[in-house]
Amino acid sequence: MRTKILSATLAICATLLCACSTYKPGAAAKGTVQSIWVAPAINQSYMPQVATILSERVRVAFLEDNLVRLVRRDVADAKLEITVLGVEREGHASGVTVVQTDEVNGVPVQSIGTDNGLYKAFDVTLSARVVLTDNATGEVLVDQTFKASVQSTPNFILSSSADEERLLMPILARDLARQIHDAIAQRWDDPRDNG
């Protein structure tokens, strides 16, 4: 009788050990990458500090969803490299003519002027190249360029459009980080899909 109980216990333990050896916490990866290291971003633009802001926002995006672990360089399955390619500014117009109709003594009178507020409006675009490399094989998993844009509206309190451009960098970095995160996170299964 003891032999049967011992045999049954050993069989159950062997089954549990086999099942536990294949278990991996968190979402199951489509590949072998379970952890990444986000390298400090390289800045090739004229805007100071934008690379630091972007690196930070990308890390936060990965920490918020916990699909992949952020780890040190020496233990990571993959390396994420970000290069800020540039910040572009494009003006909307060289001057916008406005026709305004007023009444003077009951007679309609048109006046023509320029709306300097619209003249000063511009779009700011931040672009970055992202490369995700598998550390074990050296295979490039993602190599893509991303862009984020926002429209600047004139702010007469700020002394220059350069000041306003600097204020837009955190917004652009957040939007760009979300795009980068989403493109890389597509490599992992969504745990909610597993029921």
C-alpha cells in the first residue's frame, strides 16, 4: 500500500515540476525576449534635453503596462536604442488677411488687416529612430522611425517661439514614447486575450 501511495505522490510531483518549469510570469512573449534595457537616447537635434525626456517617457510607458520587464544592460534579453533625429518647425502662413465689417453710423464699412496671431502659429515635429536588438542572437527585431507633431498657438506671454517650442517637448516626447511603446509591445501577447 505504501508503495502505491509513494508512486502516486512521485507521479504528481513529477507532473507539477514539468508544468512549473515551463511557466513564465507576466505576458507570454511571441519571441524569446522577456526583458529589455532602454539605452540613453542619442540627440542629433538642436533641442537640448529632448533625448533625456524621450528616454524617460519610453521607460515610463513600459513600466505602466508591465508587458516586458525593464532591467540592467547586462541581464536584458534585448536592447532598445533611440536616436532623436530632429525637431522641425513649419510656419502656417506669411500673414493672414482678415476682412472685418463694422457699422459706422448705420453704414457697413469693411476694414482689412493682418492677423498676427495666426502668422506666428507653427507646427513642431519630433522624429526619432528606434532599434530593438535581441542580445542573444544580434537579430534586429524593430527598426523604425517615428514622428509626433503638435500645433503651436501664439503665446504672447513667452518672449520667443523658441521658448514655446521648448515647452512643447514634453508633450511631443510623451506622444512619441507611446508610439514607440505600442510598436514594440505588439511583439507580446496581451494577457487579457488569454481569458
